[in-house]
Amino acid sequence: MGRVIGYTGLEKIGQTLAPIVIRRRKSEVLMQLPVRTDQNLMVPMTQMQMLHHQQNADVVAQIVNRWRKFKFLSDKDQRRLACAL
């Protein structure tokens, strides 16, 4: 109940917006794009970030140990693991 299961009238929205929205596909502009440049910068965590990270690491360790022992995770543990990761 109350879930979106589909959309209708998308063609009409597209037609309405066509005069004011420029729509181009990546394949159409790929040759115009500059070469991709990636740069990884290592930034230290703040104390608060480190605290949250450690708390989540502890939760993950507990759940993994439980899984190793019982070879089973409850739905609750699966949700907690996903959140902690």
C-alpha cells in the first residue's frame, strides 16, 4: 500500500519540457568531453568520524563472529550488518 509501482504520462512530461531542456546522450557528446582525470586525496578522519567508524567496525566484528559460530544470521543481524558497513 502506498508504494509506487510505475509512472504514467512520462511522454507528455518529456514533450512539455522539450523546448526548455537540452537532452543529449553521452554517446552524442563523448568526443567533445575532456580526458577523464582521477585524483585520490587521502584526508584524515576527524575524531567524531573515527569514533563512528570504530563503533561500526565493532558491530561488524560481532556479527561476523556470530555468523562464523552459527553459520546463520537473523534478519535483524543482516540489517545491522548492512547499516554498519
